[in-house]
Amino acid sequence: MTRELKSMDGNNAAAHVSYAFTEVAGIYPITPSSPMADFVDIWASQGRKNIFGTTVKVCEMQSEGGAAGAVHGSLATGALTTTYTASQGLLLMIPNMYKIAAEQLPSVFHVSARTVSTQALNIFGDHSDVMACRQTGFAMLAEGNVQEVMDLSAVAHLAAIKGRVPFLNFFDGFRTSHEVQKIAVWDYEDLADMCDMDAVRAFREHSLNPERPAMRGSHENGDIFFQHREACNSLYDDLPAVVEEYMQKVNEKLGTNYQLFNYYGAEDADRVIVAMGSFCDVAEEVIDYLNAQGEKVGLVKVRLYRPFVTSKFVEALPATVKKIAVMDRTKEPGSIGEPLYMDVVNALAVEGRTGITVTGGRYGLGSKDTPPSSVFAIYTELEKDEPRRQFTIGIVDDVTNLSLPEVPAPNTAAPGTIECKFWGLGGDGTVGANKNSIKIIGDHTDKYVQAYFQYDSKKTGGVTISHLRFGDSPIRSPYYVNKADFVACHNPSYVTKGFPIVRDVKPGGSFLINCQWTPEELEQHLSAEAKRYIAENDIKLYLINAIDLAIELGMGKRTNTILQSAFFTLAKVMPQEEAIQYMKDAATKSYAKKGQDVVDMNHKAIDAGATAFVRV
């Protein structure tokens, strides 16, 4: 089958699939899951139909607890119901999750996994929220990139309907939820083709209805509660086979190879990482590099985390494995080990696999970046006769000294990948312009694209850094761009404040600074170290005064359109005339509601920005 290719982020992908299987959405917004509910709400208002031929009814409640209660009540009436949440919002849903699971109601909670606040509030990503739900009775399915979110979210909905067990479908907050990729999109006819309508009918007939009276939510004493609690065992025993059935249906349609546990790497690997989420793509890059150098390393990607099928996990391991590093994106203080580590140790014991050393690592808490250098450090640690039983990566732990030493790593990204980095100010339009840029490249060229936007929790007024990649090969690099072919500094104060922005530029790369300075004045503001780096590495330095130009054009402080046009001219991703037309089309779409004058102003800014820079 041929699927349409579109540039979108993980939230958009999850929303696209969930809308197909949803009749009611009980929502309450929380970062970074809010866009999923926003998409569903917009599509419902536009009259989009799900696979049942109806429009989704969206109910926004006054808290996440209320949203979960609405989901529970809606499911009880026989409506397929979905919600979207993360972090503390998900924790507020836990009481209802116990009920939904025990009453065998086929819901799906889509979670852009986010840090649960501990010593401080953190709005970014790790797995501490979803790990707090593993005892609720919800099945748990994990995805590692935007394409997997599109493909496997369907499995969560289909298996929930047939297996009568609700699913918590999760992917990394921000790193996957907000990363833009060019992906193949499901057609609703294909999703409808896979749906078990007999199971849907059975669910609806099981609803609370005065015409079909049934008792639910009763009170039980100690004489029978235990027996009834055990009665659900067969559902969970049977569920993995249902998930495998739908993974196979997806594989047949797409030519993929999704399994409960997927192995990647050398068939005779002696060192293996076990992980789930976006970290798996980083590991795959390093595995390709190391195995090409003659090493024997691999990775087991956990997809169905609950129920955890020990036999399938052990089956996925190569027979030659001697050492395993289990990577958890959460921390449980006082525990023997983190959740996935404990599951792996128990799985090996249950299945009788002996002679394997298992270590446990923590990574990526609060969206701490996990670049290839961290993965190299793990495999280096596993080479030791006695690797550490517990460790951390990506940080320097000078308190308990658990962190692994890391050294600069070789470039493991797909050959030919062009990397760009943009430093902006929250609210100046840089992020929005870059989202437009990457979608123009993705949707109007044959190139693969990736865009990720890094900003602090202050958002407006804080530093924003946009990381863009594009190339002729699929891009699976879920980590920051550290050495870029093109770097733009959209806020001149960053130059005077000493941000080491110029060191982001690769030798021979381009550096664009937006400022009101002449070349002579720029020389006064650049540090001696920056000037030396530019000279020694043959950096092409450009100046653009988008600040005064925006004022002249009547755009005030909005320099983003001018700078976007300059980027397309300098980066030469596509013919200049085409790029300008696509930017104008995007501006028309974005600003049409604000009037033709605003549209015309942006069109003039695009024309001006294409030639407004000067080479220093």
C-alpha cells in the first residue's frame, strides 16, 4: 500500500490515529500533550469523520481528574473514549485508571511522557509519569520516533478493543511529541479494515443501559474480592497474542517488522543495551558505527512494556550475549534498581537464562540530551570484566560518582545529512519560522527532515534553539545538533553576552548574525576566541540587519520572516524562486485571518530577506 508522506510531529501523529478510533475525547491540557487534544478539537470542529462515520465529541473538563472521570463514564455508556495527558496530569488519572482497567473498558490514554516534579518543576521529558502507572492494569505500549507513533498507536487502539484491556500509549515528551519528521501517514480506510467490529459491538452491548440491566461498581467484602480480582488473569495472559496479531496486520500492510521486542545489531553480539523510547534511535546509530568497525554490539527495543512477556524478551536476545545494560529514563530513590532493569533481571531468572551480567543505567531525566557519546560510553563500560551495577550517563555526577566518563564521539548521523542551528528569543517567531521551513523542505522536496526545538520553561523571553536536519537518507538522530553546517544568531545580545555560538559551526560552515552593527562594529563585539575560530576554520560569516528592515516594512519586532528567507537563500536547499513562493504560500496560510495587509507585509519581508545579508 502507498501512504501519503507528510511532515508532522509526534503529537500530530498520535492525534491522527486516535481520532480514527475515538467517539468521545475527555480532555484537559497539560504540556507537552496539549497539541494532541488541540488537533482532535480542531478536526472535530471541521466535521472530520472517524472510521465509524461520526464526528468526535470533545469534552474539556476542569482538571485531569475530571477528564479521567469523564472518560470512565463515557466508556461505561458504550462510547469509545480517549484522552491525552502527561506528568502530574496523568497521576491525577490513576484512581480512574484502576477502575477502567478492572471493568475491562477499551480506552487508550496517549501520553507524551514527562517528568514528574520532584525537587523542582520540570516540564520536559522522561518516563517517571508512565512508570507510576504500571500497577494500574493498563497495558503499556512504547514508541521511539514519530513514524513509530503513527504506526503503533493503531495497535494500541485495535488491541484495546479486541483484548478488552485499556492501553497507555506513550512516547518521549518533547523529544518525540514535538519533533517534526517526514513520515508516512495512515489512511483511515486501512485502519477501519483492521478493526474488529464484532468486538466493538460487544463493547457497546456491555454498556450500562436500562434495557440491558447489569451491575457494575459494587461493594465487595473479603469473602469474594480476592477471587474476583484474580479473575482477570486470563485477559492479561491472552493480551500479548492480541498485540502480536495487530502488529502482524500492521507489518503486512506496511512491510515493517514490529514485534513485542525488536532486536537490532550483530547476530552474535556479546554486549546489548535494553531500552525503550527515542534513546533507541541514538543507540542504533552507534551500533551501526561500532559494528562497521568489527565490534559485536546490539539493542533490544521494548515495545509492549505491560504485560511484560519474559519468553518473548529472552527470545529477542542473541544467544551470544554476555553483558546487558538496561537503560531507564526514570529514578526511583531507594529501590534496588529502576523498573525496566528489575523486569529484565526477573525475566532472565524466570526463563533460566544464566551467565549474563546485567547492569542498570539512568539517562535523560528532565530531557537531558543523550547524544551518541553517551551510548559509546555504555558499550565501553560493558567491555570491562566487572562493569558497574548502576550508572548514569549524560551528566557529571561528582556527588555519588555514578556517571560514566564520556569523550567526544564521531559523527554517526546518516551520511550527507545537513545540520542547522538557530538561536532565537522566545516569542520572536524563530521557532514558528523554522517549523514552516522544515515543512516546506519536507513537503516540497524528496529530502528527509527532522526539526527539534529547545527552549526553557520561561518560553517567551527565554533562549530558544532550533535544531534542523535534512538529507537524502532517513534521519534518526534524536539529540541536539552540536556541529552545524549553518548557524544563525537571531538575537545580537547573545554575541555580546558570550554565548559560544560560533563553536556550533562546522569547519567550512556558514554563520549568520542578525544585528544593527557594521562589519567594523561587529569586530568590536566578537571575542578574540570567536574571531580566531572563524579564521582557523574557514567560517563564512554573514551579517543581516533584519531589525531595522522589519521596522521599515511595518512589522515591528517580527524579524522571523526576513531571517527565514535569508536562510533559504544561503542554505540552497531548493531553487530560490521555489523557496520564496513556498514561503509566501505559508505566510498567506498563517496570516490570512489577520487581513491582506499583514499578508502583503510578510510577502515583502520574504522578498527583502532573500538579498538583505552581506558577507563579511
